[in-house]
Amino acid sequence: MANGPNYRVPFRRRREGRTNYYARKTLLTSGRSRVVIRPSAKNVVVQVTDAKLKGDVIRASASSKQLQKEFGWEYGTGNLPCAYLAGYLLGKKALKAGITNGIADIGLRTHINRTWAALKGVIDAGFDVPADEEIFPEEDRLTGKHIESYARQVKEAAKEAGDGGEIESASEYQFGKVKDSTRISSAVADVKKKIDSKYA
């Protein structure tokens, strides 16, 4: 560790790699609400927050777990379509709360496809966030058609093997715990309709 009279110890959250204070200062001094997107392995949390002296105030919040509890989502909560729906839900909740715009706070993550998917959901809900359209995943990935295609391939390979072997076991492990993964795009559309109905 460095030492000497000119050495300055960074803030704890900077040392832990959790906060970029230069970027945070830029976000806070904008004076606008922040759309905070934080994905984990099995969940995506999206919030609209305002910075106050005593700490951030959460004005609206949504998560992919909430989609299961309130809107009948029966698939994984850590995938791209679910991140998109979580963002869409937040956008609708924020608009109903009278918040119409903000800026994106994506944190320090480097693998951020789900982050962009969630942000796309927020924007599609009608919430105004400045963003370049080129960063967003393709529409087929947002609706889960890539998952449908992969599920069909694995299931077809398992049927061809037909001996209870490794491929069939892999198919059961990946897709046996959820509803038919070849219909995930229609489930995305159904959940969007339910969100629109609740937050009309």
C-alpha cells in the first residue's frame, strides 16, 4: 500500500469499486431525477431517485421479482425480457406518480445488456430518458424470441437423442422448471398488457 505525506486514502466505496464519485457528482448536479438500474444474477431492480442532503429518496421502484408476484410472470427473473418488463413497469409507475423524465444511472457494471434492456423498457413506457437508440438490444431479444429459438433447439436435440442421455438431462435442467419456454414472447406481450391496464 502507498504511504507518505502526499498519499490520500480514497473513500471506502471508491476503494470497494462501488461508486464513481466523479460520475455521481455529474449526475447529482444535473438536478434531474435518476433512473437507477441495478441487475443481479436473478433479479433486476429499477428505481427513480432524487438526491437529497440526507440521502437518495426513492420516488418509484420496480423489480423483476414484482412481475412474478403481481403480473403472473412464470419465467426466469434474470433474463433480458424480464429486465425489459421491469423497466417498462417502472416507467408506468413513475408516470402515474407524476414523474415524466430523468437521466440514466447505470452504475459501474461492464456487462450491461440487461441494463440497456431495462432502460429501453422505461423509455417505451413513455418516460423521457436521453439515450442513443443504437445501444439497445434487438427487438427479438427484448421479447425473448432468442430464448424460444434456443429452447426449441435443445428440446429437438433431446427428442432425437431419446435415450435419457446428457442432452435430455440438460433440456430438463434448463427448461423443466418453467412453463413452456417456446412461448415466452407471448408472455412478454401479456404482461405488458397487464401493466398498461393497471397503470392506465
